[in-house]
Amino acid sequence: MTRTDILDRYRALPLPTTKDEHWRFTDLKDFDPEAWSANGAAEIAAPPTMLELDAAGVVHVGENGIEIVSAPEGVRFERLPEDHELLYSLVGWDEKFAAHNAAMWTHGLLVHVPQGVVVEKPLYVRIGNSVSGGSLFWRLLVVAEPQSRFTLIEEYASASPDLEAYSNAAVEIVVQQAAKVEYVSVQNLSRSTWHFASHHASVDRDAELDWVAGGFGSGKGKVRIQNDLIGQGATSRVTGAYFADGTQHLDYDTFQEHMAPSTTSDFAFKGALRDTARAVWRGMIRVEEGAQKTNAYQENRNLLLSKSAHADSIPGLEIMANDVRCTHGATLGQVDRDQLFYLMTRGLTRAEAERLIVRGFFQDVLDRVELEPVREALAAALEARIPQA
């Protein structure tokens, strides 16, 4: 399809409403995707970063374009060509916001690591919104050839804390036989940004995908995360941490699809909410008919730091095979008053006590994050959301 055809497809698709099951708890009645300017900034913004990294390759992205600061030898770390054979293979145009991205993106990156290549230091991409009232459509295609190994870190940020913007991202990750990819996506956009993203990966025979997602910013939107385990022995692990306060509304829609035998998926998402913030998580494990010996797990746990915060968790299973192990869980709870009282009687302020409780709540999720700078950045971001007094 041409871009014009895709744009027509986008416009033909209705804006989701709360009558649509996957949007039941996220109301878009005040949002018009086409009301945001497509005008670019004079230069690529350099918003504050949560991460301090010694990276093998660095890319900065903004409304004005892409700046490839450095790239490792032997790896394609370059602007995404519109005719790449794997483009749109995982994220196409069958959903309103994915179609908008496919029609409008101009800034894209290809990360292609050849067979057997091991990149010791991480690759880092920073996507920065800087135009008030503007839109940024970002596209990433990752190809890990057999036996390759590398880490890719993606960070979304805003040039100012009160920037009003529309962010739309599409990420496709192809992990081929016996490759291992660590993919980190951290979102810390302004509270006045609408953020929509579709992240979709395929994991082939004996390959591994270790995925970390951090959600701290944006005002409203939806993030989709999908893993297709297409080869025997494929493994994916997704670790998520989010913190919402004020009037933030975070929505995660996740899907683990087991399409081959002896595949494993392990999904753990934890969130903390305060003030009148709201979080939505919908998770589905689907096991296809031939995917015997599947081992799948998913959990979502939320900690409420105020009486007016709210979280919705909707786990689901669709199992067509008869020799599988699939479990899921979802919990919602307030801060333990006895625990809070105990800490405060030991001389801690309420804020200090809450910060300690939050750290303890997230510790098992943080322990799953292998890369130390990412683990420390997530921990610091979570604790920083507790007011000092």
C-alpha cells in the first residue's frame, strides 16, 4: 500500500470509544489526532535524560529529524528505509493509531545486527518532543540475526515539563534463531502529552527477548506490547514498572502469543499510583493448538498511595493446547498502615516511609533488570515521585 492508501485507511477507522472492549477504561472523547501540528522544530531537542550510559551507538530524534551521533562498526544503525522488507511485518495499519503512524512517520531508525555479532555496550536512542502543540511520529525496526546479542535502550522525553504534544510510536523487533536481545523502553514524557505506542516482537527458535518497560510520564494514551513466540524453545521476559500521580492515566495492553512448542513467556508489571491517577492493564496469554509444553506467566500488581487513585487489571487466557502451564495474577492494595506507622515511629517522615515502602514493593521487579544503569534509573525515578514533605 502507498502512504496515501494507508492514510485513507487511517481516516476510515473510527476513533476508539469506551464501547470498544480494549478501550473501556480509556476515554478519548477530548482527543483529535489531527488537531496537532506537523511542523518541525528548528533543531533536535536535548531534554534531560534519566539514563547515564556508556553506549556503543547513540541516536537523537526530534520533530526536526534524526541525528546519528555514533554507530558501532559492523552494525546497521541508520535511518530506516521505507522499502525494507520487514517494515510493517509486525505493526501494520489495522488499528487507528498504528495506521496513523504508518501513514505519517518520517523519522525512523533501523537497527540490524548481523549473524553472530555481539555488541558489548548498549545502543541508545532518545526521542524528544519539543514543539508545543506538535506531533512526533517515531518508527523503529530491530533485526537480530541468528546468534547475535545486543542491548537497545529507547527513552522518550519532553523538552519541558508542561509541553503539550502528541506522541505516536511503532516498534518492530525481529529476534531470529538463537539470538538474544535486551530491549529497554522508558517513557518520561510531559503530563500534557498524549502518548500512543505499538511495540511488537517476534522471537524465533531458541531465541531470547528480555524486555523492560518503564512508564512515568504522559497524560493519557495507550501502550501496546505484544510478543509472538514463533519458534520452538523461544523465550520472552517482560518486566514493567510505572508510577502515575496527579491526573495521569496510563493504559497498557499486553499480549503473549505462543505459536510453537516448548516456549516460555514471563510477564511481570508493577505500578504505584497516587492523587487521582489511574492505570489500566489488560493482559492476554494465547496458546495456539500446536504449542504444547508452553510455560506462560503474567502478573500485574498495583500499590495505591491515595484513596482516590484507581487501577483496573484484566488478565486473560486463551488456551488451545492441552499440555501447558499457564498462570496469571492481579492484585490491588493500599499502603499497609501498620507498616507505615512502624517506620514513622522509627523517626522517618511520612514521605521517607512511603519511599521505603515503594522501593520494597518494586524490588523484585527491579531485580529482574539485568543492566545496572537502567535498574538504578528506574529505582530513582520511582522513589523521586514521592513528595519530600
